[in-house]
Amino acid sequence: TVSVLYWAKMLKVLMQVSSVSVLVLILFLCVVVPLYPVWGCRESKGSDVWEGGFTEGEDYNIWVVADPQIVGARRDNVWHWLNNKMNDLYYEFVTTAMWEVRGPFDLTVVLGDIMSFQYYRDEEFYDIADRFRSSFYNSLESLTVLAGNHDVGYGAELPDQVVKRFEETFNKRHWVKKMKGMWLVGCDALELDGSARGESWKFLKSLIQSDVPVVLMTHIPLWKPAGSCPGDNPEIKYAGQQVYTQTTLSQNTTSWILNNLRPKAVLSGHDHQGCTYLHPTNPPTPEWTLEAIQGDHHGNTGYLRYSPRTDTLTFTQCSCFTTRVILVALITLPILLVLTVLLSCCVIRRSRKVKEE
């Protein structure tokens, strides 16, 4: 009788632990994770650095994403297919959560590297483009992208057919979004430090005549002293006079941008690690380098809010759980559910046996 009673009590304790674990996982997956834009956002250093005249108008809310690097499908590999599907769903989840909690957004900007490889064949390229649009479905009407090195190549590459394919599928590599009291400028920085193409310099020089405050967006971060950021210590490698790899723009190019274009703020991607740096101009120019949106980087994104009425510019970044954490929770939950049911059945049987004895 003692033995039966002992096992009945132990099974009851295990069932209770399993039940609580199930409730915790359900709460985690159904409440904590979907509401990550509520608790996982923090305003970046350098926000509110702005000088200009007060202007009447509504606030602008701009969602910014860096480096999705969507991988092409390998249909002969089931694990590869599952991994791609998980990543696509993760991006769709991040998009939905951000738009529902922090949106709506007037504009969505992807800071380059939509693809993971610039030389995908057309079929694979267009398939990734469709997957990208499907994952970022909320943003399609307001979507604007920059070209990254994994989209079109570095300065020594940039083949005409790849550049043409990118621009026909998405948008021009250089663009200006004119807002009341501010211009949002997107520049393909890949050719600034050495390329046979010259469109980027021509584009930037056409902007220096304007006295409208500018926020600059590029894929490649600006130069900063080594050690200033974890992921972009300055390094440029040349093939002749053309760049074939770089972590940041050159010091000369950066100085020209800061002294001539005089952006009020800079947003960049490329390094995946993320960083906030105040360039020593007068006043200081904040550069917000975004951590990648990829699952291993906590689905990091950010949103830029400009208020003409209060004359403020703020940048806030939001991070979620990694795909590994969410996947473990998704796998563990059904296992614990089955275990709870089995333990419940055992407890009922043992309880009956104790009563009989």
C-alpha cells in the first residue's frame, strides 16, 4: 500500500509540474513572443539630435530592416527547405508583430542584402523576391529597398545585368523621399570607393545644393575608428582601383559625406552586429547601424520617427527571441502535452488502485 501510494503521489507531482510547464510555454508562445515590440524596444543613443525649423505636419513613422539575406531553395535537401520555410515564417511574424504593435508605418526601408548571393540565376532570384514580398506583405505599398553587396556585388562587380534585374524587380538604387521638413535619401554606397560605375557620386553631388535636412540611408556603414563598433572595423580590399570587399566606406568618402551632404543622421546595415556611433561633427551626427533581422540576431529591426511639429528625430530598435528559442518551445510544447495526458491517466489509475487497496 505504501509503495502504491508513493507512486501515486509522485505521478501527481510530475503531472502538476508538466501542466505548469505547458501553461508557461503557451503563455510564452501566445503572449510574450507576439508582444515583443511592447517589451523588446529601446530608443537608440543619438535620438533627438536635430536642428531645424519647426514645421506643421503629421509625424512620419518609418520602419527600417537590415540584411534579411534570404537563401535560395535547394529542393534536393529537406532540411534546407525546412530551414528556409522557418526563416520565411519568422520574417512574416516579425513584420506582423511590428506593424500591429508599432505601426502603421508610412514607409518601410530595407537597407540591402535581400538575397544571400548576387549571382543567383534568374529563376532563383525571382523566387527569392516573391518569398521576400510574401514575408513582408504588410509593407508592400510602402516598401523601398537599397542594394547590398549580396544583391548586386561590390564595386568591382556590379554587372549591368544584375543591376538591371535588381532595379526592375525592386526600385532604383538611388532615391529621395521628400517629407515635410526632411528628405530621406537612399544611396547605393557600393560604388563610392572604387567602381567603373559613377552614378552614386553624381547622385550625392546633386543633393548638396539643397538646404533641406537630410537623413542618409546606405548599406555600407560610414568609416569610424577601429574598435568603435563590434562588427565593422574598417577594411577595404581592392582589385586594381576597384573594391572587391569592404566593411565600411573609406575615411575620405565618409569625410566628404559628413562635410558636404551634412546628414542629420545616418542609417546603415551590412555588419550584422549593429552599433550606434556619434560622428564628431558639429553638432554630432548619429549613425545607427542596424543588427540584422535574421533569426540568429533576434529579428532585430528599428523604426525612425520624425515629428515636424516638435522638431524631433528618434530611432528605436526592437529585438525578439531567436528562431532557436522559439523552435525549441514549439517542439517542447506538444511533447509536454502528451506527457501531461499520460501522467494524468497514470495518476487516475494509481488513485483507483489505492482506493481499492
